[in-house]
Amino acid sequence: MSSSTSHTSTIGAIGAPSRRNTELALLVFAVVIPVFAYANVGLAINDEVPTGMLGYGIGLGLLAAVGHLVVRRFAPYADPLLLPLATLLNGLGLVLIWRLDQSERLQQRAQDLFGGFTPDAPNQLMYSAIGIALFVAVLLILKDHRILQRYTYISMAVALVLLILPVFFPAVNGAKIWVSIGPFTIQPGEFAKIIIAVFFSGYLMVKRDALALASRRFMGIYLPRGRDLGPIITVWAMSLLILIFETDLGTSLLFFGLFVVMLYVATERTSWIVFGLLMSGAGAVGVATFEPHVKQRVDAWLNPFSDTVMAQSDQIANSLMAFGSGGVLGTGLGQGNSDLIGFAANSDFILATVGEEFGLAGMMAFLLLYGLIVERGVRTALAARDPFGKLLAVGLSAAFAIQVFVVAGGVMGLIPLTGMTMPFVAYGGSSVIANWALIGILIRISDTARRPAPAPAPNPDAEMTQVVRP
């Protein structure tokens, strides 16, 4: 009788590629493209390469390098497109703000109104550095996104405080969206959208089964039970209160729209979308009839070239004319007249500069970049293994998408102007810092979703199998 021994071993799953080298290659393009745009502006305005181009390129490159190294070390399996896309938009936004800083008309207007002119591009570069620092902090501190689920109701309280706080501060341009503390001003709504997404994700994960139940079907739509309408009515009322007391149409739309989208994703009931659209429409019409500031914005949307609207503000009219003069390919960087819009040219209306100087083709490219960020966020949600991560990724992506829609729609005349800022591109510290934090959370979720499962521990009893043959 002879015997032979065969050895078996446990084979771990083959890990997914990290794609960090892909991210690095895309980051190179995300830095080089804004540097060329910077040179283009200088050549168009002064017929010479701007002296600050090298410093700008090095600064943007260092910020991108820091973000990449942290992602490579602490989120190696994260989505490779999110960081380059955000860097490219941030870099092009800096170029557009610097281009408007060179406008003699804006410099003279600032001199007349404020007694002096201070360029905004250096401040925006500083805000971008702070945003990257917060991005790094999110990846270093938030080891697992599921930790945020513990703070569901705390996040609700914090979000309410952030949303209510501007009521106690003076209105700026008719809307109470700013909190001023000494020389510093912040826009709490930019940070509240992230915290609200955390609350909605934790809440809907627990309540989605009850909210998905339907009592009857009417005209092909499942109607929710009466007692389950409470959450949407509560959020609807809160969004109306924000609209009434702060006259902030943008935050109100973002707040309510985010909840309806996440509610639909959690329950898969089309009825919630129908109820949401009906309630948002009814609330907006109701407030617009008696709130003067909201009514003024609706009138400017419906009749931007009327004498009454033009006497109050010609920003919408100048914005539409800028889009029209841009044509298909644009006038070229530094060769447009969007600075006629005035003080809001580099914040609310910066897309008018994009439309005029990049043209329809460039405008579509910008919107495509935003669409790619939303698409990668939704892809992250589909890949996430836990329901909280799925809802949080969808919520953050929806908040980003809704903000882009309401800002672009307002500037283009599709909807009334909201007063919000275009993510990464428009001037504003609160916006760029909060959106870098949003990208950081999406990268953490995508790293967890794409990270290969650890190989099971070997079983000592299965290491050796005796096979006895006669």
C-alpha cells in the first residue's frame, strides 16, 4: 500500500486595481489646462505672458499633489476621476476670477463704490488651499463613512442651527444667507447641505420600509399612507420658512429637492416625486405672491429687459446678452464684456463669462465636467455595499447636481435667480471649502466600495489532506 500527500492552500481574491496612476496622469492635465488658460488671458489683455503664471501653476500643482498623495496613501481604491475633475474646475475658476480682476471697468466701479479695488483671485487661491486642507482632514479623520450614521440626529440639529443662523444677521442684496463675524463672512447653507445629506441618509435607512408602503393606487401612482406624509410635509414647511424668513430661494430648493430625491431612491416610489413637485410648486407660487424680494426675482426672470426690471438691476439682461454674444465658439478668454454685469460677475454670474468667452462649446464642456462628478458619485452609490453609504453618496451627488442646476438655470434665465454660487468656479470661500469636503466624503465612500474584500484566514485543518491509495 502506498500513500501520497497533496497540499492545498487558500487563494485570496484578486484585488481591483487602485487606478492611482490614472488619477496622477489626469491631474497633470487638470493643472496644465488652467495654466495655459492663464497665459491665454494675459496674452489677450496685455499681449504678454502674465508674470504670475509660474507661481499660479506651482500653487495649483502643489495643491493637486497634496490631494493625490493623501488619496494614494489613505484611500488607494478611490474613484480616480473625482479629484482631477474638482481640480480642473477649481483651476479654471481661479483663471476666470483673475481674468475679471483685470477688468478696468470693475476696478473703476470698485473705486467709486468702495474707495479702492482688491483683487479676488489671491483670496480664492487661499480658500482653495483651505478647501484642500479640509479635504485632507476628511480622509485622515473619516476612516469609515459608516461612522457618520451614529450622528444622524445630531447632524439634524447642527443643520437646523446652520440654516436658522443667518436670520439673525443683516440681509445682503435682499437675502439673509450670510453670517458675519468681524471681518469674516461665511455662508452656512453650503455646509448645511452636506450635514443634511448625512441626516437624511441615516433617517431614510431606518424608515424606508414604512415610507415605501402604499395605502391605495390612483391613476397608476401609489399613494402613501396619510401618517407617512409627515416627514415630507415637515421638510416642505421648513423649506418654506427658509424661503420666507431668509428669502433664500436657492437653499430652499436645494433642501427640499435633496430630500425628495433621496426619498425616491430609498423607497422607489414615484409618488414621492409627484408629491414633491406639486408641493414645491405650490409653496414657491404662494411665497412669490407676497414676499417682495422673491417676487422681484420672478419678475426679473419673466421680463428681464423690461424698463422696471432694468431700473432695479440689469444683471440678468447683461448675462443673457453675454451668452448671446458668445456664439458657438466664444469671443476668446479675456476678450468678452461680461464684466458689465458688475460686482456679481465673478460669483453668481461667472457662468456668463464662460458662455461669452468659451461659447456654447465651452459651456457644454463645463456642464459635462459637473455631470461627470455627479455620474461618478452615483456610480459610487451603486458600488457601495451598505445602504447608508448608498444613500449618502446619492444625497451628496444630488445636492451637487441641484446646486449646479439652480445656479446655471438662474444665470441662463431658465428659472428665477437663486443667489447661490457655482461649485468650484465662482468666487466664495464657503462654497469652495464645502465642496472640497463633499468630494472628500465621496472619495472615502468610493474607496470603501472598491476596496477588495480581505482574503479569508487559512484553516489549519485544511492545510494538509491525506490521500490514501492502494
